[in-house]
Amino acid sequence: MRDRKFIKSVGKAIAVMELLGSSPEPLSLTQLAERLETNKTTVQRFLFTLMDLGYVRILSGKRYMLGNKVLSLAFQFLHSEGVFSIARPYLEDLSNSLERSVSMGVLDGSEVLVIFRKERTRYYPFAVYVGSRVPAHCTTMGKVLLSSLPTEQAKELLDEMNLFKVTPNTVVKKSEILKDLKATRERGYAISDGEFSLDLYSIGVPLLNHEGQVVASVALSLNTSDKPVQKTVDKALEKLFQTGKVISQGLGYEGSYPVIPS
């Protein structure tokens, strides 16, 4: 039951924006009304208001998409988050020095919200960019973030997830995922070997704050062909650990690294 202070109209307007943001293509008024289970007149009023404020724009054919104001708001949020402003220069350096793609994400429900991305080589079957959401169960960022949760909380979250196969290598059995999370916690970093993309061998590390809490995760993308070359993997691990440690220190963390407390 909603709190009495909850304003339904504001909630509906945000629902319009969320629907437009999650759609791979612009939507018509009819499509929006049907998916929101709301009459066209009401949805149209929300659209007019959001367009006037710059959060929605209309295209030819009377189809709607998010406006530039949303991007502006997103960047304002990112820059207000200490982890982003502290991490960004180090992540840029990590990507440049290894000539590999680097991502940073936070857990948002059952998915990972990407809040930083520098792409060098694309291994994913689709574009990943700032604002993208990727599954938590088969990505190294997700594994790090899930492994930092108390076991019972992680189990409950897995129960709510759609544990689908992205590739033939994706682990979808809950008991096996929990076993992998335990191994991730013990070693202090996560590995994803062809689980999110068959060509992708990814390593993920935690970012910890002054209280020793995992607040975000950083993933380094290697190619599966790099895996047999131990020297390449060792160099990547060393650089990734150094980066994760210095960012965590910038957030006030003073303990050993890498480590994933739960």
C-alpha cells in the first residue's frame, strides 16, 4: 500500500519516462497508453508537460522518446556521486594503459546500472553505455555486487531474477550461482568466462567506501583469446587491483585489497 503522501500523478509521469527509456524505439501515444494501462487523454497531458520541460521530445509520426534534459539530469547525478568523480580519471587511465574496455556499475534491483563506460573493443552482442542495465547473474560487476550481500539477501534477490541464458556458458542454476558468488567473495574479485558474450573474458573488482562497504564494481573486458596468455591476464589483474585500491582509498577505505565483505 502506497504512503498517503505519494502523489499518483508524479508517479505516472515518471512511469512514462521509464517506459520511454526502456524502449529500444520511440513509442506512440497509443502504445504508451496501452502499456501503462492508462487512458490516452491522461498520458497525453503527461507528455505535453514533460515535453515542455525538456524531458520528452516528439518525432515525426507522433512518436515519443526521452529528451536531452534527461541526459543532463543523469550527468548531474553522476557528478554528485563521490564514487564517479573520484573513479573516472583512474578508470580512463586503466582503459588507456591496457587498451581494453572498462565499465563501472552499481546494483539497481536485480540488474547492474552502468555509470561509467569506456569502450575500446566491443565484445558484447549489443551496445553497453552509461545508463545501460546489464544482468547481474552473468557479469563480473553483478557478481561482485551480489557477493557483497548477505547470503540470504542474495538468495532472495536471485529468486526474483530472470536467470536467463545470454550465451551457452551462462550459469542459470541458483545453487551454482551461489557457489560462484562464494568463490568470488573468497578471492576478492569476479570472473566471467564467456557468460555474457562468448568472446568476453571479464574480471571485476569491488570499490569500497570508508565503512568497508562495496558501493560499486569495476569490470575490465579481455578477449577469451587472452586467457591462455597468463602474462596478459596477470598484467591486467595487477593493473585492475591497483586501480580498484586507489579508488577505494579515495573513498576513505583503509583495509586490505581486493576484498569483498558481506
